[in-house]
Amino acid sequence: MPAMAWSEVRLALIGAMRLARGDRGGLACFDRSAAGFWRSFRAAVISYPLYLVLLSMRVTVAEWERSGAFLIITVETIAYVIAWTAFPLLMLIVVQRIGRPQRFFDFMVPYNWSQLPQSALFVLVGLQTESGVLGAQPAQAIEVAAAAAVLIYEWFIARVALDTTAAVAVFVVFVDLILGILISHVASGLY
């Protein structure tokens, strides 16, 4: 990527971290135009290696042996692309229904970039769990806390970027969660 692109990535990560701290001013760090929306999908490319690390922890040894790495990685990569594509398409409908069509880019750009710190967090938590250093119960508690933190983070982004109510923000997070579970379930059923 050219230097200008890395500059945008850096600024977007600053914005994502500000939003993670509950600072709505983080929205100013994103290019929330149509062009900025398309460039925000760079986050998918940058996050992909983290996704593969998470995949290696999520898929059981038996599944790797039974189905093979090629099939699993192919299926999960397709699922990854579908997830990154389906949610924005679904959000086009959601923003219409909630009366916020003009806020689509305001939401989607920070949402896309927020996937980077979320992925990094889940990799760190997963590595900690895999290491077994803390034991099963503390590791599970950390996993639950990380998942809750990510849901709150996404809720905050929906709340401030869509400039909407707390309940509508919960609905947006619920849509994202259900879509993710559905795609993951279908993908894992293919190997």
C-alpha cells in the first residue's frame, strides 16, 4: 500500500481506539465518504491473518485431520468474505428501516476499521487461553469479558455513528451477532 494508504490506516486505528475508550470524537478520524467506505475494506485484508490465527485455535485437531487444511481454509475464507460483504448489505436495509440512511457511511467506515482491534483482542485472548497459563476458569472469564467488551464497543459505535437510541444500537449489534453466528455455523458445517 502507498504511504497515503498507511496514513489512513494509522488514523483509522487511532479513531477505532478512541471509540473503544468511549470517545465519540474518534469518529472525526475516519473518512466517512463513499470513497472512505470502500477503502475501509482494507481492514478486512489487514485482519485476515488474525482471522487465520483465530481459525487455527477454533478448529479442532479432529476437524483438521478429517477435512484437511485446504478445505477448511477455503471454506472459512469464503465465509470471511461473505461476512464482510453481507453485513454492509444488511445495514443498507437497517439504516432505511431506522430512518438513518444518511448515516450509513458514518457507521460502516468506523465499524469496518473497528474489526482490527477486535481481531487483535480475540487473538491475544485466544493465545492466552491456548497457553493454559491461567487455567480453564480464569481463561473462560477472560473470554467472556472480551466478548462483552466487543459487544459494548460495537454498541457504542452504532449509537454514536448512527446518532440513534440505545435500543436501536442494541438491535444493530444483534443483527451483526446473528449474522456472524449464522455464517460461522454454515461454514463449519461444510467440513
